[in-house]
Amino acid sequence: MPMKIPDRALLLVTLPASLMLVGGIYSMAMSGQFHFDDVANLEALAGIKNLDTAFAYIFTSEAGPLGRPLALATFAAQYAAWPKAADEFLLINILIHLLNGALLAWFGWLLAKNIPSLQRVAMPFALTFSLLWLLQPLLASASLLVVQRMATLCATFVLLGLIGYLLGRRRIADSSDRGWPLLLASLVVFGTLAIFTKESGLLLPVYVWILETTLLPAPAQRSFVWWRRLLYLPLLALFVYLALQLPSLFDENVRRTFNTWQRLLTEGPILWQYLHLLLLPRASELGPFHDDWQAVQSLQQAPEAGMAWLGWFVLIGLAIAGRRRWPWLSFSVAWFLLGHVLESTLINLELYFEHRNYIRSIGVIAAISATLWQVPDLYRRTALGVAMAYACLLGFVLHEVTTAWGNPRVASQLWATKHPDSERAQQFLANSLLAQGDLRGAYEIIGSTYARHPERLGLGLQTLQLRCELKEDVQASIQAITPLIPGADLDHAMAITIEKLLHLSEQQKCPGLNAAAVHGLIDALLQNKAVRTVRNSLFRLHHLKARLYFTANQPQETLHQLEAAFAQLPDLDTGVLMVGLLAMNGLTEQALEKIGDIKQAMPANPVLRRQWTRRLDELERDLSGNH
């Protein structure tokens, strides 16, 4: 009979070794760089100069419906590293991933202690569970896309909530009344922290419901019977929310090239793809760019989408029917699908992102680990050999993935070749060529992609920008593209590209581009019905118009555009610009009145409100003293 290693010794040796191994593999990506969503969410870090501007960054972002202030606070703490030191941001992301692996081991151990067949091997199960999850290549982008710290830090709080829940539940099972405060406080405190990191933290009570209905035995206390019934309320609320999206199922979505029904059809095959890459990952299939995944237009066009959803319904039926016989199957299916129900069904987000599996993968990996440790003793050695081989496979693929991410020049070629129709992959390659000083090569990449996809006018504007930098005359091209912009699909980068064109125009570095042409491009984009639904883009465009009018010494039009920008996003700096413009033109009374108008639009957040009040009061005193 083999000697049993004490749990404490196993923990003290295996967990640090696992974390060091995974940390070493992820360190290969430390020479990586910022990516597409990073810029949109982090560029405001450049404006942080003091505590006031840091608070403004944290509490005024529109990163999500609730602003995600906790995640933003961690970025604000690193403001000095933006935009030059991506490695400093990546280091924190990797450390969060390793922390989550340690928390997952704790969660797995507590979970196994509640399951009779795993109690004897709780620690080996927990460590296997943690290692297999940490090594998952599918989850790499969650840590290597800097801005996805929102997802990984949210997972930290969800795991802490689950750990606190299981600790409290254990006390309740031991007939201790002290368990209820711990149980409830864990859900409330860590649930709140998770939600204000990323909105998917709302699923914490749903994960608790899954545990209670599939794996965990019911404590004897009658109060717990009522508690289990109460846990149906979050699940009910989730499905009511999704049901409210059904009336718009077939409505046109001006922000996407697909409607909600088409998105729902497409997500069936995508979920199978996620599961396939979770179980049998291939480095060539992994990376940050999947915007080339085509939406299913109808079941007639793509019957395989219907088959994919039929497969999921069969699996759901087996999970429900076999809940008592195959609890781990039920647990893994419920955790995976209910975890994806917000981002992979009726809410019109982009179709495919690997990082969406970060916490959703836990159920599948837990089931694999449980199966390995529940085999009969006769086959245990074979099962452990299989587990070691599988871990080696995951580690090998993860090493390939992180090595690619850590070498942007090579990765840009690989990803662009793998995804020729991905706009983001081609832009990443073009940016890599620009960093090497190959302006002509960058233009050829963007130009050829635009030639294949002339409907993507964002690429058209980028070709204009690159031609400007190549000192080519762009007058005819501007005249050709401007009338097409009002009907273009939404591209958030179009406003940013127009800002770059304005900068080139101001420096007189672009033949054929003048202020009138830039005005025309902005006016065309302001007429775009998709852009008119995006306040950030409207805010930027009105500011660009104000800049043009100010340069042309037209103060009234400048003020009008600043007011339009402020109406989209009430912003203290914009308000101060309006007051300064009026004062500069000798209109002190109107400037004082404008301060009063701005005060009416102050944010409800008490921290920001104090900032606004202090700055506006100072401005008011200065104007009154000079009046």
C-alpha cells in the first residue's frame, strides 16, 4: 500500500510548485504589448496628475453599465506606466491569475470536503483542479489582454464569495448559528465587489444555486431548506431579465451587423468551440482576434447552428435527468451554460472572446479532476498518469501561446495569416510594421484588407491616414469616402482616425486635406445612425468640431460644439473650456451664468461632486474678482 503524503505537506510543496511553473510559463509573455480594447479603456490614464484626476478616471468611465470602478482603480494605481510599460500591467494581471489559482485550490478543497467520495482525497483533488485550470491555454487572453483584468479580478471576488459561502455552510452543518452571518456576508460583500469590478459578478448567487442543486448535500436544519428555495430567486431574476430582451429578438441593431436572433443562433456553435478548446487546446486556434467569426443569418443558411443548439439541449436534458446519478455532469453543464447566459445569448455583445471562459471553465475542469480522483484504486495509478500527461499537454500549448504573445512582431504575422478577414488582426500587423518604420508595408496591409472589404469604412479612413503620412494627395479619396460614412457599420475607431487626420491637417502634413474636408468627415460621421447611439464617439466628434472652429477664430460656433459635447457626457474639463472661452471673449456675465448651468449637471457621486464644486467655485471667484 503506497504511503499517503500528509495534506499539509502536499499543499506546501505542490501548490507553490504549481504557481511557480505557471508563473514561469506566463513570464514568456511579459514582453507583450497593449491591444485594441486596452487603448479605449486606458488612454485616459494619461490625464491622471493628482488624486482628483485619479478619482475622475475611476468614477467617470463608461467601461460597463456600473462603471467598473474597482478594476479601474487598479489601473489608476499604475498610471505612471501608461503607455510605455505594458509589462508592469501584465505582471499584475499574471499575479491575479496565480492568486485565483490558489483561491481555486481552497475552493476545491472545501467543495471536496462536502462530497463523500472525495473527502479522503480532498487535497489532491483541489491541487489537481487548480493546476489544470491554471494551465488552460484558452484562459491566457484573460491575463494577457491588459484590460481583461476586469474579468480576472471579478473572478477573484467571486471565488472569495464562494469560499466564504462554503465556510459558513460548513459551520451551519455543524449546528453553529455563526455560520449564517459568514455565509450571507460573503455573498453580499464579495458579490458587491465583484459586480463593481465587472457586471458578470451578478452571477455569484447563480453559481451558489448550481452547487446546492447538483453537488452539495443538504444540511439538516430546516432554515437551510428555505435558503435553498430562496436561491431560486436570483436564477428567476436572470431569466426574467433575458425574457425582457425577447421583444427585440428580430429588431435591427444599428451597432452590429447582426440582430439578436442571429447572434443567438451563432453562439451555439461558438459555445461548442469554447468547450473543444477547453478540452483539447491548439495554439493555432488561440489568440486575441476573433472578429472574423461570421454571424449565422438563418437556420436555412447554416443548419449546423441548429444542430449545435440541439446538441446543447440534449446535454441539458441529460444533466437534468441525471442530476442524482451523474452530479458532476449536471454541475459542469450548469456552470458552463449558466455562466455564459449573460454574454453568450441575448445581449448584443461581440460574438466571440476567449476570456469569457475564465470562470465558466471551472465546472468542466472540476468534473475532470473529480473523475480522476474517483476512479477505483485499481486504476488510480493509470488515472494519475493520464492527468500528468494532460497537464503536460496543457503546459506545452500554454507555453506556445504565451511565447507568441510575448513576441508581438512574430505574433502579428501569425494572427494576421490565421485571420485574414479579421480587421483587428490586420491592424495589429500594420501597427507592428509601423513600429518597425515600415510605413509603406502598413499601408499595403490596411489597403489590401479594405480592398477585400470595401464596406468597412473604418479601414478606408485608416488608408487615408497612412497615405497622408506617405505624403500622397488624398483629396479625391476624401471626396469619394465622405458620402459613404453616414451609412457605414459602426466602427468606434473612425472618430479616433478622424482626430489623427485633423492633427495631420493642422500640421499641414497631408496634401489634399484641409479643415473643410475634416469638417465634412465629422459631419458625415455625426449623421451615422449607429454613431448617434454612442455617447463617447459623439463627445469626441463635437470636441473635434470645436477645435476646428477655435482655430478658425469662430468663438460662437466653438461654444456651440462644446455645449453639444457636454450634453453627451457632462465633463468638468469641457465645462471649464466653455467658461474660459466666454471669459476670453470678454463675456464675463455669460461665463458666470455658464458656471451655474454646469453646476446643475454635476455628478451624483460625492467624490466627483466635491471636485466639481471646488474647481467651479475657484473659477467663479476668479471671474467675480476680475469683473
